[in-house]
Amino acid sequence: MSLWQGGSYVRTVRGWKATSARETRGHRFEQASWKINKSFPHRSRLCVEFTGHDRMPCVTIKR
């Protein structure tokens, strides 16, 4: 999991973690959970990188 601001990489928030797979109605979902007890700046993004995928799923922090 990494922190991004203004489209630029800032730092790693958490290291690698194995995911668990779940299939529902023909779709496969990968799931991982992290406990993050930190604050992040408004409009920053937390992104997760998956091996073998070009796009990173991200969430935007809004306060």
C-alpha cells in the first residue's frame, strides 16, 4: 500500500501482504486487510499494487 499526492508517489504505508481469493457469481475478488492508525492529507490517495496488473486500485482521502 502506498501514499500518492498530486499524481506522484510519496512513500510506502504498509508492505506486501498475501490476499485471499473469493469467487462470487463468476467473478473473482482478491481481498486483503490492513490496520492503519494514521492520518493522511486531504485529497491524497492510498493505492494497492497487485502483481500481474497494470492498474492500482486506490481510495481518495476526503475530510
